[in-house]
Amino acid sequence: MPIDPVCGMNVHETQPENESFYKGIKYYFCSAFCREEFDRDPGAYMYTGPDESEADYHGESIDSED
């Protein structure tokens, strides 16, 4: 099940009015509001790699190696 990149909710792929494309990839959204927020600045919702803020977003923890 896809995850809305704006709010983090699980979404169903059955609502095509709440989907958008960015760099050739289709993203799904829980509502038109989240889709519109994403469309204003898609890059703001892209992650470059694992870091603490992304771990919090996905509900995971990352062990630091010191």
C-alpha cells in the first residue's frame, strides 16, 4: 500500500484524482489537499537517504555508529 509523501498516511491506489507524477514516478495521496501541497514543491517531500528525520517519518530508529 503506498504512503502519502506529505502526511505519511497509507493510501489506496483507487482514487486517480489523488495521484501525481514527479520525475516519472507516480505518487498517491490521501486527499486533494496533500496532492496540491506536493505539486507546489515535490522536491520538499523527497529524501536523499537515511537520516534521523527520515527515520522519524517512517517510525524507524537508526543506530548510530560512533
